[in-house]
Amino acid sequence: MSFSPLIRQLIDSLRILPGVGQKTAQRMALQMLERDRGGALRLAQALTRAMEGVGHCKQCRSLSEDEVCQLCLDPRRDDSLLCVVEGPMDVYAVEQTGFRGRYFVLKGHLSPLDGLGPEAIGIPDLLARIEAGNFSEVILATNPTVEGEATAHYIAQLLANKGLIASRIAHGMPLGGELELVDGGTLAHSIAGRRPIQL
Amino acid sequence: MSFSPLIRQLIDSLRILPGVGQKTAQRMALQMLERDRGGALRLAQALTRAMEGVGHCKQCRSLSEDEVCQLCLDPRRDDSLLCVVEGPMDVYAVEQTGFRGRYFVLKGHLSPLDGLGPEAIGIPDLLARIEAGNFSEVILATNPTVEGEATAHYIAQLLANKGLIASRIAHGMPLGGELELVDGGTLAHSIAGRRPIQL
């Protein structure tokens, strides 16, 4: 037995959600049809409104429905620190740490093989943002992947030419990790970045 | 930092999906906003169309956008077998087994404490369907839970009064299961329902 066309379209459409395969999409579709049609209609409306109403902040390039986001407008934040990340999701992750400076969101990382150079990921905009601001330190919080590292080094070089301090987030053992399970590269970073114990 | 209102509404709405908590909903919302706005708009449309267009087949009560579903209209199916299940999702599960009779979908199971009696779950409609048809056997495929068993027994009693054969799906060890891990009730059913080995 195959699903009727409308149900099949719904199942196919649900598969764009991250982590949702065929089986999960079926379960979601049938469960909404059976138990929560009101919620499903509200979801449809929320999707349409968000996709049409949410753009990017013109200052930090994070997701925002206003021209400049609440975070950029907040006068209580530290104007001397700028944190550079690869995407809007990273802003929410860094916010959890208690960081209270400003942000700049790149469009991913440098990836010459995919044709993504400095312009494509917004590095000229980053430089313009830094020129316009009054930052004493730029924290490069791109991901600790090969591309993320390359992007951080590229930006650090540009900033060094302008006499600005760029810092990189620390690499090492994640809390709760085990030495025998972590990869060699991480452990090497962890040992190279060792710090004296404060007693 | 909190999410902007439209993003927050989208995250809240996504939480109606089964198995989606706060973190997953955030990831889904931001990923759609960043990478697949077209897909998200198509999802919104598919949701609206399905919720408004899909009803229940008037014969088997399964989900259908037509008055009578494709399965009930199919002339190649066995008109002597009726399989009774608790919900539309169960129809898709039983279809996978190769069963090719007809179906009747109850609205859940008997649950007197929740005020769900025979009328609420559609047992009078089931009896009417059986009267109208020409079934030689009614397979009661409600779930092997206390409520599912009670529902099956209740229906079997009604059918016995009419001189109709009602059968119950077998309970026992799931394939690939392990005796030392399975619960005592299942194992007891498995032993009580043992069958001679055909050599």
C-alpha cells in the first residue's frame, strides 16, 4: 500500500529536516494527521513567516528580522571584543559561554575547491566592520577543522598587517573526555597548550 | 541571547513533531533558515494541504483524501479477511507483512478511565462494516498492551455472539530477540503458543 499523494508529499517535504529519514518522516506525518492538525497548521504558518520575515543583521550578519539585530543594538555589550564565527548557529553556541562582546558571522569557511574565496564568505565585510568599530581583540572562533583553521589563519594575517590582535579559541581535551579515546591531534594540541596549575 | 520572535515561534512550533525537543528544534529552525528556505516553504505548503485535504476513508476509517481509500477500492484484495487495528499507522505496518485482506481502523483502544468506551473508538461502525461485508475471519491486530488485549477480547465476544471467527495476532519472542533479555510475560506467551516443528 502506498500513501495517498498529499501524505506522500508531506513525508517527502519533512525529509529536509536535519536528521529526519523516511521512517521518521512517516511517523511525523501520520502522527500530526491523527493527533495534532492544529499544531501542524501553526507549524506551517510559523515556517512561512520565519522564512519570509527573517533576514540577516546588516552589522553582524547573524539571523535577524530587524535590519540590525538586538545583540548589535545592546549598549551593555563589550565593544572592544569581536568574535568571528562561521555561521549563525555558532553565535548561539558562543552566547552560552557567557561571552558578552560583539559578533561577526562569516558565510562558512574558505574552501577554494568549492570556489569559496574571501569575498564569498564575507571577509571584506568583516574588515569593514573592524574598521568601523574600535576593537582591541578579534577572537577567531571558526571550527577546529582544516578549513576553519585556514580561514582563521588567513584573517589573522590580514589583521596582523593592520596591527590588530587576533586570537584563536583553544584546542584540547573536551571536558569529560578520556585520553585513550581522543584522537592524537587533539591530545597533541592539549599538551602543547598546557598551562601552569594555579594553586 | 534569546532568539528573535519569529525564530522562537518556529522553534516552539517544531516541537509538536514526535521526538523533537528544544535542541533539535533549534537546529532544525536555524538550518532551514540558513540552508533551505525553499524546502521550508514547500514543507509549510505540504503541511497545510495535507492537514486540510486528508480525511478518513468512510469504509475503513484509515487516512485518505478520497471518500473511500484506494485500498478499500482495490478489487484484487481478499474480501473474506478483515484486519482490525488501533490506528492508521498500524495499517502501514501490517501492509509490510504482505497481508492482502481488508482493514478497519479503530480510534485507539478501549480505555474506560479516559472515558473511551465502545462508541468512542468506533466499535458500532466496525460491527456495521462486518454486517455489510462477507468476512470469514476477523483478525484482531490491536496492540499487545493491557488495553489492546481488552479491546480485542471485547470485540471477539461480540463477534462470537454473531457466530463469526475472530483471531488474535500471535504473541511471542521477536525475531533476533534473546531469551535472557525478554520480559517474563512475553516468554510465557511464547512457550504457551509453541508449535510443532515441521520437518
